[in-house]
Amino acid sequence: MAGDYQRGEMDISEQTATFEGFGQFTKWGSLALAVLLLTITLWFCTSAGFIGGLIPGVVLAVLGVVFLREKPAEAH
């Protein structure tokens, strides 16, 4: 039975998709958590108020999306 194994012949598409999905979830989830923490910290723990917390949160979200989005593959 162990002799039936041939290295490199197994379909790993599901494992690859799971790995890619986990990476994407981690990346975007971390951004969402950072935006939430920044916004509520400025809102409740400083005298900035709601707008003073919301504006930096929106700026962080926009910058995060710009820098974390997938770059298009170069065609040669």
C-alpha cells in the first residue's frame, strides 16, 4: 500500500484554495479589526468624539484597501 504513493501526483487544489482563503480572511479581517479599534478608541477614549474617530477610521480603511488589494498579474 505504501508503494502506491507517487510524489507530486496528488491533487492539492482544495488545500491550495483553503490556504489562499485563510490568507485573504486574515488580511482583510486584520484591516477591519484595526479600523474598528482605531475608531472606537478615538471615539470613546479621547475628546475627539464620533466624527473625530470616524474620519481617521475611514482614512485607515481606504489606505488599507489601496495597499492590501491584489496587484494585477503582469502579462508577458
